[in-house]
Amino acid sequence: MAAKKKATSRKKKKTVSSGRSSAGRKSQDVFDLEQLTEIVQLMKDHGLTEVDLEQDQRKIRLSRGAVAGPPAAVPQALPAAAAPAAAAPSAPADDANIVTINSPMVGSFYAKPNPDSPNFVSVGDHIGPESIVCIVEAMKVFNEIPAEVSGKIVAALVEDGASVDFGMPLFKVDTSQ
């Protein structure tokens, strides 16, 4: 009889911990549709355009206001400590509309998300400030580098797989186009 009570007790405990009603407690899973809907509403209420969520081994990025392209297949997400690429005018004075996209850190430069994919950008491509132009791997962390400028790529200055230093020019961009 004691064994039967113990089994009943386990069943009740399991039912209480997993049973949730819409009027009662909310699900703790951030990927639950109700939770995502609530997060989107909070984004609207507070004027947020992007939120990154992570729970266990799952990650999601919610964005509002812009049409998102297909996600890039990147081994790891951009860490919060990574600095964005700096866009600075290039040295030649003859073309004032050319700026460079510089490396924000020391690491290995990758022009594509994986060996079987096309480059993030190529010479002649038009880019926007949010366009990912490359990945710089630093200490086994793959950091997506945004353009931070709008224009047309006129030169790729670094070979795929090459080592880059902080502030090293990676691309030249014509901002007049």
C-alpha cells in the first residue's frame, strides 16, 4: 500500500509542475507562441526594433520594421562584447565618397558564412548599414561584421582566411552610389 501512495504522489507532482492554464501561470519557454506575442507587444510599446532571445541551446532574433533576408548560417551568434566595424574615410583625397570598412578586432577574416556558401558581399554589391559584410573569428568566436554605411562595394582588400588586425581596412565602399 505504501508503494501505491508513493506512485500516486509522483503522478500528482508531475501534473502540477507541467500543467499550465492560460488563466494561471505563463509558460517559462520563451519560444512559446504566447510569450513571443507578449515580447513583440513589449517591443512595440517601448520602441524596440530588435531583440535576441536564448534559452537552453535555442536562439531567436525578433526584428520589427525592416524586411529581413534569409538568416546566415553562422556557427555562433555575435557576442555582446564585440565592437562593430568602424567606417572611416580612406586616405586618397581624389574621391571623397570612398570610405573603408575596418576590422573592429584582431582575428581571422572570413568572406563567407561557411566554405560551401557564397561571399557575404562581392565587388559591385549595394549594401546598407545593417548588411553583414564578413566574419572575423577571434578566440573561436565568429563575429558578424556589419557595414555601418550604405553604398556600393568597390574593393575587397582582404583574402578569405587571412589574419586581420584592429583597424585594418577590409572593404572600400562608394557612398555616392
